[in-house]
Amino acid sequence: MKTEFLALVASAALLAISSGCGTAPGSAPQSSQAAAAVDASQYKLTEEPDGAVGVIAAREATDDGDPVVLVGRVGGSEQPWVDGRAAFTLLDASMSVVAEGEDSGEGEICAGDCCATERLHCTTLVKIVNSQGQLVKIDSRELLGLKVSDMVVVKGTVKKDENGNFVMLASGVYNRNE
Amino acid sequence: MLGQRLLPWDYGVRNLLRRPSRSALTLGGLTIVVLLVLVVVGFIRGLEQSLAATGNPRVVLVYALSSTAAIENSSIPGRTPALLAASVRGVRRQYGVECVSPELYLGTRITTANMTEPGMGLVRGVTTVAPLVRGQVQLVEGNWPQAGEVIVGRLAHSKIGAGKADLAIGQQVTFDTQSWTISGRFNAAGSAFESEIWAPLSELQTALKRQDLSLVAVAMDSPDGAADVDLFCRERIDLELKAISESSYYAAMQKHYRPVRMLGWVVVALVAGSGIFAGLNTMYGAVVGRIRELATLQTLGFRRRAILLTLIQEATLLSCAGALVACFVGLVFVDGTAVRFTMGAFMLSVDSVGIAIACGVAALLGIVGALPPALKAMRQPVVEAIKSI
């Protein structure tokens, strides 16, 4: 009787643990599911493309729809990533980031809000798009394994308007730090 | 046979009643200690609950890039809500209306009829879309404000430093050189909105001679939609906007108030520590006066362990009674008391967590407070103890 009772208690505990703490099948994080469905290798360049220019130069020299190769560092702001989307902020390679609150000189910005206006001129948003030109809905850290401060070379086209908005629609990314 | 037994339960209870004044004083001291713990925990819990209740992961706040995290300093173009609604997919629609709420938010000096000095209050200019986006807000009395009218949150009086009656429906409040009639009162599920005054956006803009907005609150179909608003703001750098989900915004606020919360927990530890020392002192006094009685119990055959247990039982009974009194006082007089802070006002919260912590502290006071003096008394030889005065 005692053994049966103990077995019952053990079964109930196991049931509670499996239902309360476990992850039900099919409830994996949405981004991981999406990442598994997308072939990330198509967005990772195996060789560095030639003719890369910095973000500041590209902002001035290119027009809407121009093909371009950009080089820069991932970062330049406190949050360079767009959560759940293959998009990130690219900082011109000539710029360096100082600690928030420190005085920033020529060619320096901090990652905080105080340098928000300066940041607009030396950074750009990079959006990884698929063959239909749609933004890939997977976090770029997951899709491309990128980290803050990685030096990357991005190949794609420019999206620019008369208001000075400059976005890079990237088809592939080469990570120099890999 | 007697040596194996514990002392009867009612022996300890009767002992407490034999010395009513000492027991009452100890009970009073313990009650105050537990009440202090309850108030400090209530403060921390109230602050946490207020910030947690305000943040909704489906709501995205869009404000000026240059304003850092201070939304009241933000100024964005008046066309931003229309641009957002037209450019971002996944914006929630309710009753045929897109849930995009343009808002003007400011901290200003507010005067009521009975106030001699104006108090700092929070005013939000809103449209009828605001309650669709901020689902916690419920108009509980009166009507939605028309021209020259405002509605007030249930804690707005506390934020301003006015009496509750001063913000009753029909009363007037004055800010920015204009008088406004209160047309209604609202609750917001304990969130920070409850300490605000809401006015019609266009009326407020006219009064302030402003055409811009402070922020736009956008309700999305899913929490994932916050990323699309963020993308829009990063693409349209000419607008100089920044997007953050409301839950992240208030989570950052929680981080901002972490030192206050840490200080609160330190106070809890200090109060509990001082309570234990006070308990030790009282129990030393109580046990020293009973050395002969305790020795007599030993000569009767009761084991030291049994006597020790009865001493702990007495102290724990007293501290638990203190906890009960403190919890009753806390629930009746402390729970719901409004406290003003920079972001508005919140209510002290005597909830299950606070009561559990208070009861735990009380039990600790009883056990830890009784153990050292009881052990000391038990170490004394029976012959010497029985002769002591």
C-alpha cells in the first residue's frame, strides 16, 4: 500500500514537472523556427567583395538604387540591433565609439542618446533582404552570427530619398572577424 | 516517562498571560518591528507594481531622438501619427479606428481651489484614441472631457499635493494660466497614468501655443510589431524619432529606481536585525527572571530540550501575534496609501508577498530572539539555578 502510494506521488510529481517546466512540442521560439526555415548561408558572403566604401562617403556619393559595397562596424548606438529582424546599424569604419558620457572629439561618438544627431551622419541602417526585396524576419545576430563591433563588408543597393534618409538593402554580408 | 515528554502547549500560553504587562510590551515592540518591515516592503512592491502595470509590450512609444528617456522633453512633428499609421504594418485597429494615440505630455504647476501654493503635476493631452491604446484606463465617474474640461486619475491629488475633494467632479484646476473643469475620474489598474490629468489634445495645444506632440503611442497587433515601428524610426532619420516598447520603457525606469529598491531591502534587513536584538534583550530579561522556575521543571524530570522548546514556543507565539496585529494594521491603514514620486504617485501595497515576508521576519524574531537566552539559562547547573534569586 505504502509503495503504491509512493509510486502515485512520484508519478504526480513527474507529471507536474513535465507539464510545468518542460517546453511543449512546437512551442520553440518563433525566431528559431524561422531561422531554421531560412538558409542563412545565402546571406553570408564567403569572399570579401571589392570596392568597399565607408558609410559617410556612400551617403554623399550614391543615389537611390545604386549598387554599393559598404564597410563598417556593427554598432554606433546603444542598441544597434532591431529585435527579430535582420537589420542593424552600421558605423563608418573611420569613427570610434567612446564610453557614454565621455567627451567625444573629432571622429568619435558615444553610444548614448547625447550623440544621437551626430550618429545620423556616420551610421546607416542595413536591412538584409531576400530575393523579393523583403526584409528577412530573423534577428541578424541569429541569422548571421554578428556581434557588436564586428567589422563587416555589406553588398547591396542604396535606398535614398530627398530628405536625406539613407538605408542599405543588403543581399550579403562578409564578416572580417570570422 | 516524564523525561521523554514535552511541556504542555498551554503551559507556554499561560506563562504569557501570567506576566501581562511584560507580554504586552514585548508584543507592542514586535508589532512595530513587523509593521515597519511591512511598510518598507509595501513601498517596494507598490513601486514595482506601478511600473509593471504601466508597460504593455504591444504598445510602442515613439518620441524625439534627442530627448533621451525624458518624454516630457520630447517634441515631435504633429504629422507623425499619420505617417506611422500609413507606413507601419501591424497597427491594431479597433472599432474601425487605428490605435495610434498622439499625446502631449508635460509636468507643470497645478493649482486647485484650496491650494495656496501650486503643486507639480503631470498633464497629458489626449484624443479619444488614448483609451483604446491604454487599455488599463477606465473612466469610473463622470464624462470624457470636452472643451475646457479635464479628467483626473485617482492618484492625481497625491501627485499635486492637493486634497482628494479638490479634484472632485465639477471642481476647477488651473495650469498654464487656464482654468479647467473636472468632468470625470479614471482608474488605470495601478499604473502610473493614475497620477495624471488628461485634457483634450487640441485644447491643450491651444493653451500651450504648441502644435507639436510629445509622443505617439501605437498599439500593435502583436508584441513582435514593435520591431517594425523601430525600423520605421531608424529609416526615417529626418524625423529624428525613437521607438521603444512601453514595457521596455518602464523596465528601464525600474532599473532607474533599483537603488531605491535596494535601499528599501537594506532597511528591511536593518529593521529586522534591530528587532532581533530588541527581542533578544526582552527574552534575556524574561528568562533571567524565571531561572528558578526553569530549574524546578528540570527537577520534576522535564528534559532541557523540552524546556527550551517551550521558551521558543512562548517567544514565537508572541511574535506571531505581533505579526497578526501588524498585518491587520497594515491592511487597514497602510495598504493603498498614496506616495508621491518623480514619475507620479503610487500606492503602498500590502500584498501576499509583503505579508509572507512580515510573517517570516516575525517567526525569525521569535526563534532567534529566544534561542540564546534560553540556551544560556539551560547551561546553568540545576542546584545553582534553584538557589538563585
